[in-house]
Amino acid sequence: MDIEKVTHSKRVRFNTTLNQWILIKLKVLAAAQQKNVNDLIEELALEYIKKSFDIN
């Protein structure tokens, strides 16, 4: 098998696992705060934008 294909498949598998892990952590955090996952993501995104652009 081509080395490039092996590297690509490992990268795809890692990214998929990472995305699943992040989603699980978000679901647990949302459940702990008794919120919807989408609402939690929105709050985190707005907080990140404020910090990134130094908005008060």
C-alpha cells in the first residue's frame, strides 16, 4: 500500500476519533449544566470570539 494512503487514512481516523471525543465532552458538559448542546456550543463560540478579538 502507498505510504501516502496509509498516512491519510491514519489522519482521517484520528480526526474522526478526536471529533467524537469532543462531541462526547460537549454532551457531558451540557448535561452537567442542564443545557442543550447547541446552546452550549453557541455560548462557547461567543465567548471565544470575545476573547479572540478582545471585545468587552
